[in-house]
Amino acid sequence: MKTEMIKMPGDVPGNSIELRVLRFEGGNNGAVSAYLQSSLHGSELPGQAALHFLIPMLEKAESEGRVAGNITVVPQANPIGSAQWQAHEHLGRFDYFSGVNFNRSFPLLASFDTAELPAVDAPKSLAERLKAQLLRLALPHEIVLDLHCDDESESYLYIHQAFLPEMYDLAAALGSTAILSWDSTADAAFEEACAHPALHLSEQERKARAVTTVEFRGLNDVDIETGKHDADGLYRFLVHRGVIIDDSVKLKVDFNGPVTPLENVEMIRAPQGGMILFHVDIGDEVEAGAKLVTIVTVPGDPSGNITLTAPQAGRILTRRSHRYTRRGDNLLKLLGGKRSESARPGSLEA
């Protein structure tokens, strides 16, 4: 394993960040290569835990000559967000300066040529230069896995429709319960930026590629056993795709969870602020009209309660981890079988 520290000057004198990049050199020039990163939202750690346990597995495979394709790993993809704390709370989702989500507004390139991306010392904001550098690292690889998590959630994947059904193998390897499929690059998230040039390839050329956002359950699902479980899943997938050679590992592609277009996802939002009382848990199957959540707007006075019900039948994929909400906040995701009446283009959340 070779470690590279990419130093990027900050936006004012005396400040800088370092991006730690781990490289495993493959022995087969014809093998598929892979890029894995975590914590693009600095406070999302389940993916970082998975990589913490995966890296020693990759080192062992490399020492035994079993790494076929090049592998690049960036365990902390966002040193800016990782350093953002306020009142003892870690807030790594939005850039403090611009208010822009760190996983939005990536450059959309027509090809895999990254020569025109801003250099690390270009006259651009640090966040823009970081996004350019992450793309520069990722785009040479056929496999790009961006590891995230939700609030309280099952494990699921975002995958462009062009990469399905070939990427069912990743869902099977990770034990994902659902896939959210998309076909728009309206928000230019990292996954969208990495998929964009691949969409210009032929269908046959795309079959070797895998580009996704992995949602490894919820924010608090960070522990030794879960991290090892997720590392094993990532390793199985890399073996299955031929990036690593390991005859002891077999993958049965038996994913049978829902594949839900983004427009079929019901985002249940709070009509008023107040205390959240959930009637459902993640993984529950509900019928149309079922009670989902009650918002208590006047504690002690049930007449102020607002109970929200399911607009259609479906599966509860996520819930918010907080229990006190503002008007308009997202409360949960329900995977429906038909288009949501409140569907909108682009991402589900800010």
C-alpha cells in the first residue's frame, strides 16, 4: 500500500487541508479498477468504519499478490466537513462558507478527461478544489463507491438506471434491502458526476462499471461488528468483480428487494413544528392510510396533534434521528409502487 498526502492550501493564509489517499497496485493491467471513499459528509461514519476494517484486508491481498486491479481508497474524503463543529455538534453536511451541500455541484464532464479540472492551488474556493480533486482521483476507475449513511435507515443504494440490473451484485454483497434508481443529474452529486461520462459509453462498455452512493444504514450504526460486516461485503463485491483474487469467496447474486424510482419515494414532511412520535419503524410495510407519525404541537393538549398517514402502500426506508422538528422538515421516506404526487426532479433531500 502506498500512502499519498495531497496538501491543499486553504482560502486564507495559514490554513490548509490534507487528503489521505491509499493506493493498492494491481498486477493485471486488464483488470477492473476500483475507487472507494467515505465521509464526503464529514459526520457520516459508517462507511469510514467499513473502510477501517477493509484496508487491512486489502493489504493482506496485496502482500499475497491477489490484487488484480488498481484500488484507490480515500477514508476521509472531506477534511473540511470533518473539522466543522458548532456548540459541541459535528456538522459536516454543508460548507459553512457557501451553505452548499458537500455532495452537490460537482463538475459534470462529458468524458473521463480531467485535465480541465481546477488544480489544487487554483483561484477557486477550497470546497471547489476538493471536489475537483476527488473527481480526479475517482474517474480513472470503472468502479466508484461513495459511502454515506442516512439518519435512521436500512442499508440501501442509489444507482443510475443505466447500471441496472448488473449492479444487483453490489446489493447482494452488502445485504442492501433496497435500491433507489435515478436518471437525472440535476444536482450534480458526486455519484452523478462520476456516472455522467460513463453514460456516453455503449451499453456493453457500461456493464463493467459500477457507480453508486451506498447508504450504510444510520448515523449511529458505527460499531466493530457492523464495520467488519460492511467491510466483508465490500470485499466480496471486489472479488466478484475481479478486482481482487480470492477463491475462498463466492457471491450469490440473489437481491430481491424493491428497485424504486426516485419519483416513487414519498418524502413525508412536517406541516408544523413540534415533537415527533413515530408510529412506524424502518423496514415496516404499510398500507395506504396507515398512521406514520404524530407531531405534537401543543404538549398536553391532544387537539394540537397532527397525525400524518401513508399516501400509498409501501416500505418505510428511513426515519429522522431527531425527535423535535421544524415546519417543512423531512420526517421519513416511504418506498411506493407508483409516482408520488409530490415528486420533484433531482435529489430527495438538500
